[in-house]
Amino acid sequence: MFYQKILRPILFKTDPEKIHHLVIAGLAVVSKIKPLSFLISNYLNVKSSFLEVKIGNLTFSNPVGLAAGFDKNVTAPLAYEMLGFGYAELGSVTLIAQPGNPKPRLWRIPKDKGLIVYYGLANCGANKVVEKLKKIKNPHAPFGISIAPTTGLTLTQMIEDYAKCFEIVSPYADYITLNVSCPNVANCELFAQISFIRELMEKINNLKNSLNTTVDIFIKIGPDMAMEQYDELVDICIKNNILAIISTNLVKNRANISPVSNQDELNHPGGISGKLVDDKNLDIIKRLYRRADGKVKIIGVGGIFTAEDAYKKIKAGASALQLVTGFIYGGPTTIKNINQGLVDLLKKDGFKNIDEAVGKEA
Ligand SMILES: Cc1cc2nc3c(=O)[nH]c(=O)nc-3n(C[C@H](O)[C@H](O)[C@H](O)COP(=O)(O)O)c2cc1C
């Protein structure tokens, strides 16, 4: 309540990108002050066997992860466990550092409980990220690194670019996500094509085998593909040992959504996050889940603000979840509230853990 009634109105008066950086910098400081982070962590973490989730080699203490894009440069990697997240996906990172699109490039659309995002993969590059990852001490909640192609390359160059980035980053991550769905860079339509995704997965799977690494590989897709393509995507994932599909990234095609914000509020370039990602997202999760038949896990992301939102995605077929916008709108107790609510919802329906509820309404 304090966050929503007092702090958020103050934060939301300031430029969104400035606040974004300021919050991460603050989290980095707080998470390094051991006694303080211990107290916060104790207050915000919900420990319950109902919430534990296993995906491949990974165990998450709860299903709610931080989605990519909040901490692109791995500035506050220890903060997310402190805030109650079960895991965190950091990045997206590209092989070469890049400035992203010109500012302004982030806008709030509160009537739609969302954001318009036009960062364009701004990040400090793979080598810098690795320097930071090397400093993280064990034990810690699992974290993944989302990798994406450096802007301005041809399709063939992009595959090589992903591969080099994977080689540099994968030894220091618990899992790697191939982001094939950033809606805010040149050529983004091309690298979301099935033919490209197939070639990329084959390359990365071969590379993984030749490097003899056990790192888990996820893929993150967009919400704007034709429904049949999601079936094809699942098949390619199974063939190439992709462990989980993260569904979905920001909405790029605005013809697919019905915003309540007015034209002026929406008159910015970029992909949309939050509530507007939600509806089609549930259908996509169900489709992926049915096709995957347990051979690939689904991670649901888009418009999760409450335990009920989270539970809907689990029952649609998501084994784990991610969020960004719900945290920005809901503040530091968001994850605790979702996890506590999930335990209650699972108990009410007679389930003993998340796994038992997955796909019950797919
Ligand atoms: C500010 C911001 C930056 C983002 N940057 C990335 C990114 O770099 N890579 C990525 O895969 N997704 C990125 N996303 C998409 C989110 O990870 C997520 O898929 C999307 O916002 C839907 O979830 P939400 O409604 O919980 O925010 C970004 C989202 C936001 C709000």
C-alpha cells in the first residue's frame, strides 16, 4: 500500500528510464549490505514446498522469475533473490556493447497497466557482463542470461554473433535464453522467422555439444506469430534440446490488442508490456503446452500482477513464470503477495505443488 499510494506516484512523475536506472542502482547497493539484505529477504521470501519448481538441471524455490530487460547490464544480480524472486533472467546482452535507440525510449501507459518499450537492446556487451558474473559468489538463486543479436547484422552474421555470445557467457550462467523476439531493433521481423530460429537452434545445440557444457537453453518468443507457427516452434525445440519456451516478449503488432489509453498516450514507437500482453498470451501458452506434451517446459510471462494472474498461466500450461511490469506497478511486495496467493490457490484446489496444477485448463 505504501508503495502504491505514496512512493509510486512520486516515482511515476519522473522520466521512466531515469527511474529505472536509479532503482537498479539502489537495489545494487542495498543487496550488498548483508544485514539489510538479510532482513529484507527474510520478510519478502515465501518458503513453501508448494512453490518449488524443477526445470532441467535447475531448481527454483518458487516459480516467479524476473523477466529479461529489467537488469540488462547485470547491475544488481543479488537483489532479485532478496526481493523474493525464485530466479532471475538478466540481459538481454549482445556480443558487442551498443547504445540502443535514441532517448526517450520508455513510456508508461497506466490506464493499460503497461509500458511502451523502445530500448533497442541497449546494453554493455557480453565481455563486460561476464566480468560482473564472475564476481557473484555461490550459493545464489539461479539466473539466466538472455542473449540477442548485435544490431545491424545480416541473418547469417546474426547466427555467428549469437554463437560467439553464447560461448562467452554460458560458462557463467545457470541457463541461457535465446531471445529471438526483441521487437525494437532493425531486422527484428527476420530473426523471429521460423527458418531462422531453426538454423539458430541447430547451431547452438551443436555448439553446446562441442563445448561439452550442461548449461540449459531456453528460447524467448514473441506474441505476434501465426498460431500454427507455435506448433512448428515446439517441434524444433524438442529436436534441438531446448528445455523451455518463454512466452512471450512484448507485443509489437498493435492490431492484436485493445488498449484503453488514448492515441496521444500510445503515440510512441516500441513494444507493449503488461496487461495488454495477457489475453493472446494465455492462448499461446495453451497451444505450446498441448503440442509440447511435457517434452519442453513453458514459462509464462506477460501481464502478471497478482496470484490469480500467475495461477491462470500455470493452469494454461506454464511450469514457471516471469514478470517485469507487475513489479514496477506493484512494488517490492509484489512477489511475496503472488507466492503467498499461489500457495492458497493450490491448497484450495487440492494440489500439493505447482507441477500438479500445470496445464489443468490447457
Ligand atoms: C523495460 C523493459 C525492457 C525489456 N527488455 C527486454 C529485453 O532486453 N529482452 C527480452 O527478452 N525482453 C525484454 N522485455 C520484455 C519482458 O521481458 C517481458 O517479456 C514483457 O515485458 C512482458 O512481461 P511483463 O508484462 O511482466 O512486463 C522488456 C520489458 C520491459 C518492460
